[in-house]
Amino acid sequence: MTGTSDRVLVLGGGLAGVACARRLAEDGVPVTLVDRNDYHQFQPLLYQVASSQLPVEDVARPHRAIFREHATVEVVTAEVAEVRLSDRSLVLTDGRTLSGSHVVVAAGAQPNFFGVPGAAEHAYPLYSVADAERLRLHLQDLLRDATPGTLDVVVVGGGPTGVETTGALAELMGALHETGRLAQPGRITLIDRGDALLGEFSEKAHEYAVHKLREAGADVRLGAGVAAVHPDHVELDDGASIPARTVVWGGGEQGASVAGTAGPEPGRGGRIDVRPDLTIEGYPGAYAVGDAANIPAGETGTWPQLGSVAQQSGRWAAENILRERRNEPTRPFRYKDKGIMAMIGRNAAVAEVGKHRHQVDGPVAFAAWLGVHMMLMSGVHSRTDAFVTWAWDYFDRDRAATIEVSSAPQRIAWGDDEADRPHIALD
Ligand SMILES: Cc1cc2nc3c(=O)[nH]c(=O)nc-3n(C[C@H](O)[C@H](O)[C@H](O)COP(=O)(O)OP(=O)(O)OC[C@H]3O[C@@H](n4cnc5c(N)ncnc54)[C@H](O)[C@@H]3O)c2cc1C
């Protein structure tokens, strides 16, 4: 199959790709969106799936359902083997080549194990719904005949992913213990090479995160690097060893491997360097957005890999493509900074918002988190009210005593059609 010449190709149906395709479709532009999965995955809630607090269907939504009202968007479920920016085409692993007037690389990122021996083989990354479901099933398996120590977990990386996952797992262990399902809760140890958690946040937030995690029963070890990951323990740089049959990798990410096939020399973190208007130097009609791109942020370097950057850059690339189609000049990307935030557990969240990054925690921070995540979700779900109800219930109420690891956790009441279930395969 070959696309028509005025078709825009979008590689990736994450927050960036979906926002881009939707904006183009609003103006009736033909779009082909290609993703290896037939569903969009909402990464900010993956740790909720891993810790059995949300079923996997709630964080994945079929692309077909997202674009049901957008007749000009064609969704192709296929793996892209190669991006050819020079002729604006995508080569699929099934042998097909798609071409278009423009190509937008929105392929996201993937875990970076930084060459730590054993990490790729034995650690559980948390980057896709399949990753989250795999971790949940692994924990459930261990729980079946748990003896002291079986459920000990090491989480590598003290950024938002590591902190949020540690908080959720510590709560899960506490709940299993309180309900009598586990005589001795698994020990959750968070390790980071640096001297603070949530490095990008202020000092007050660093202390808040450590305090809240320790309060939830987790152990936090700073200034400790992981030298190797083994099936039943983690080896540290200083020769110490921590027994754990579960190692969660929140230790870093890099641009999706397919971005490396595009032509330009990959930039920092294996991502594609883009110009201020999100185009790629030397390749007319080519854009890169979201986690796959290094997006210039004036004098302060590049924008971080955040959902709101992905969503806004995807939409901005679409606006620039529309300008190109009208023979108008493209405009440099302007990011509306929503702040940075992390939910550490029930009743514990931290956020830094506003121009001067004002720090707030507790329910106010949770409200900020909710506002931003509602906006992210509104790109893929019409029932954001259902998400808000679920989230307040999660944050506010001590439902710990009702958590059941082996039965279905409480769902978000999307009211979706049964036929809209995503096809999630764990390979
Ligand atoms: C665990 C976790 C928690 C997070 N929490 C937050 C948070 O609380 N707040 C926040 O703002 N941000 C958060 N983020 C970051 C945010 O989720 C990302 O910045 C955002 O999702 C990036 O969107 P994207 O569209 O660029 O990439 P993605 O969402 O990764 O989408 C990329 C898409 O490309 C597809 N793809 C890749 N390669 C190929 C290929 N070769 N062939 C076909 N398809 C391909 C993938 O299947 C995927 O659907 C979190 C990230 C993670 C991992």
C-alpha cells in the first residue's frame, strides 16, 4: 500500500501522535496513523496497573474508538522497521511502504538500562501496558506461595516513575498484610545513585518524598548505584547485595529505537533533534514530537519528557503542517508549562506549579495533578468525569483494606462499549 501524496503520516499513537492526528482531522486532512498496538496507552497510570489498583483495560484505549468520529484518520496497526525522512515514508515490517506529504515521528521512548548487566533480562521496566500487566502477574504469581522475602522488591531510579511505583507497591504490601493475605509484607527498597529523590523538584519536595515513602514502609537508599541485576538479588556498586525476585526499572529512558533509523544522527538520549518549529533540519516535510524529540526550550535546554509536552508538541506540529499547506510560514513551538508533579500514594502528592515553580503538597498538589491528567486524558476519552471520580476516591479514601490482588480492582466507570476492549498481548 502507498499513501496518497497529500496524506500526513504519523508514526506513534501516544499522546503526541493522537494530538497531532486529531488536530489535522479537525481540518479534514487525510492522516495515516501507524502504531504497533491497536490501542493508545496512558503511561502516567501504569504503576496503578502494576500494583493491582486499576485493570489494564482502563489505561489502554483502542485507536479505532479514539478516531471513530474522525473519518479522515486511517489507523494502521503495524510495526515500523524504518523511517525514511528523505522521501517521507515509513517501511513496515510486513513489507509495505507508506508515503505522504509530511511525516511526523511520534514514536516515544523506551527504557534505557545503561548497559547494567542483567537489567534487560531480569528487571521489569514500566513503559507500556504490557510491561505493567507483566509485573502485576509476576507479583500475583509470587503471592500464591509467598514465604518471607519472596515479595521483596527493589525499585531502581528515584525520578517520578520510581517514586510513584514505590509508593503504590508499599501500599499494596501494607494492604495485603492488614487483610491477613500476607503474614510478612514484602520489603520495598528504592535505590538511586543521586543524593535526592525527584531530582528536578525543590529540596522541600525531595524531603517530602523520602518522608512519605518511609512512612508507607519503604526503604530509600540514596547514593547507591546498581552494578548488576540477578534473578534473585541486586548487586550494588559498593559490593553490597539486596535480595529481591522483583526489580522494577525506573532508571532511565531513551528515544524509541526506530527514531535511530530516520537519517539524522540521533541527539541526546537517542532522540531526534528538532528546530524550534519542530521540523527536522535537512528533511522538508518531516517533524518529530513528544518523547522521540529533543525540543528546544530557549536558553534552558530542551523540554522534559512529559505528557503535556508530548500533547502540546503533537498539536503544534499539526498546526504547522496546516500552515505549510496554506503556504504560510511555520511558527516556533510555545509550551504552556503546566508544572511538574508526582503522586506518591494515597493522601500524598507533590507539585511545583506556576512561573516560579511554587511548591505545594497534599490535597492541593493532588488537585493540580488531577487537572493536568484530566487534560491529558481528554485527548483520548470523552468521559473524564469518570476518571475524576475514580481518582478522588483513590486519593481520599482509605480503601487499603479492600484491595484484592487476585480479583478485579475497581474500574473507572467509562461506560465504554464492550466491543471497545483493546487487544493486549504479552509476549
Ligand atoms: C511510568 C510513566 C509514568 C509517567 N507519568 C507521567 C505523569 O504523571 N505526568 C506526565 O506529564 N508525564 C508522565 N510520563 C511521561 C509521559 O507519559 C510521556 O512523556 C508521554 O506519554 C510521551 O508521549 P509520546 O506520544 O511522545 O510517546 P508514547 O506515549 O510512548 O507513544 C509512542 C507510540 O509509538 C509507538 N511506536 C514506537 N515505536 C514504534 C514502531 N517501531 N512501530 C510502530 N509503533 C511504534 C508505541 O507503540 C506508542 O504507542 C510518564 C511516563 C512513564 C513511562
